Amino acid sequence: MKGILILFASLLVEPLAAQNTGIIATQPPSVAVMARGEVKVTPDRAAIQIGVQTRAPTASAAAAENATKLSSVIAGLRALGLAANQITTINYNVHPVQRYEQNREPVITGYNVTNTLLIDVPKLSMVGPVIDAAIAKGANTVTSLQFIAPNTENARREAIASAVQKARADAEAAARAAGGTLGGLVEISIGAYFQPPRPLMYMEMQTTAMRSADTPINPGEQSVTVEVSTRWSFIPGAR
């Protein structure tokens, strides 16, 4: 008897649940628009990655030669007026050089040691001299050159304002095309700002004799870009 009562109760509940799932909440009409704002900024400093790579039959010999050359590079940079906290070691690597032959175990023929410095250059006029001085003192790799602009936060906010203005203009055009008018802003989402990546600079110099002129550097301008997602209310026209 108890089993019959439970079955009867379930039959009463199921039609109610099915009836509830048929309720659809209507949303007011809206216009969704994404836009991008861009502001140009002029860099005033730079960061350079410069390294010394050495090779020798043993790891200790390669490391000793590397340390000697890198000390000379640092001394040359300090002579330009760079402070100790503007020269930072960011990578030190020792790895074997192997010779591979078919059906044989690899044979170690030597060791490479790489020591890379990150140099904070406070003035753009120093970028060329820093690269030239480092190479003259024994550096043989320049793996990255990045220009840095001041006041990027102000530029980001200008880019946000520009993006919102573009989004509103596009939303108004869409609302007119749909036969209505644009209402107020319902929702806005600001994406992360980014600067388009500048090409990495890579040079590997075997001898200082290969360099006969000063290194020219032209930083140009950078773009601070922000994307926004907006949603505006839509007022339908009279039918």
C-alpha cells in the first residue's frame, strides 16, 4: 500500500515540474558592440638582453672563459655610467655539445656556457653605445631589445575612452538600421590592454672586427590598445 501512495504522489509532481520549465523570461532588446581604442606613445628608455656564449672542451674551462669575458662586459657598461642595479643576470646555462652518429651513443665534444644580462637603459641615446660597448668587450649575443614608454596608464585610459566612443557610434548606426533608436548603456566590459609585440632583435657577433660603425637605433612609437565589450538598450521604432 505504501508503494502505491508514493507512485501516486510522483504522478502529481511531474506535471507541475513540466509546467514550470515552460516559463521563459523575456529580455529587453539590446545592441551588443565590441570596439578597440588605440593611443600612440613615445618610449623614453629601453631594456636590452645581452649575453656571452663560450665553448670549451670542459665545462669548467667554458665557465672560466665566460666569467672573464662577462666581467669585461660589465666593466664596459659601468664605464658608460650604468649603475649596478641596472645590470641584472637573468640566465646562466651550461649544456654539453654532442655529436650524433647513426647506431651509436651520442659523444660529448665540448660544453657551451651562456650568461645573459638584462640591461636597463635609462636614455634612448645610450642604446647604441651600450650595444657597441658590450660587443667590444666580448658579448656575442643580443637576444632582445624592448623600448619602454612612460605614462602607459594614462594612455590606457585614453584608449578606453576612444573605444567606448567607437562602440557607441557603431551601436547607434546598428539601432538606426534596425528601425529604432539607441538607449542607455546597459553593460560594459574592459579587456586587458596590450602593446603589439615589437620584433625581437637578435645578433650574434663572432669578432669585433665585423663591426665598423656605431649601431643606429630608432625607437619610433608604440601603440597602447584596449578592447571593450558594450551592451546598449534598443528602443524599437513605431510600427
